[in-house]
Amino acid sequence: MEAFTLEVTVIPSSYSKLSHCFLEQYYLLDKRFNLNTHKIVNFRVNQGFKIFLYDKDCKTLYYSGNSLNAFCEDLGIHHSYYKNCIASGNAYLNFFLLFKIL
């Protein structure tokens, strides 16, 4: 317990509703704190549309969600692969079809 410290930061209600995410991002990037391996705060942007991952025949739905960030994090894929598949219509890994609906 001697090595443990607790610091409380009060964010005034007049600040932006995402202020806590910026503060979290600051601490994730601070080299003094090395327990988190995920160094990017998920602001949950790119929400507002549905994302679907089907097989090539569109018979089996493997994934659906409401956030591009959550989709990429859950499946461990980079945003550029998602964007390329949507723009080109090509199958992801030559097996999965990606769709987004606004």
C-alpha cells in the first residue's frame, strides 16, 4: 500500500463532455504509467451507423455494432483495412464482406 497513491481530478461540469477522455489520453501517454498496453482512448467517435461483417455469401452474420472504433478494436483490425473494403467493395481477408448503414 505504501507504493500506491490516489489522485482525484475534478472536472467542472462546464467543461466539454469529452474532457475526461483528453485527461485519460494524457495519462495513457505518460511514460511514468506503463500498465496500460492500449495507448489510445476510445472517444467512441464514428458512432451513428451500423456495421456488419458477413461471409461472402451474406448468409452468416459474424459481427454487428454501432461504432467503427469498437468494431476495429473488437476484431483487431486497422481502420485503413475497413475503409478500403467499404470503398472498394472487396472482401476483407478475401472472405468477409463489410457493410455500414447510416
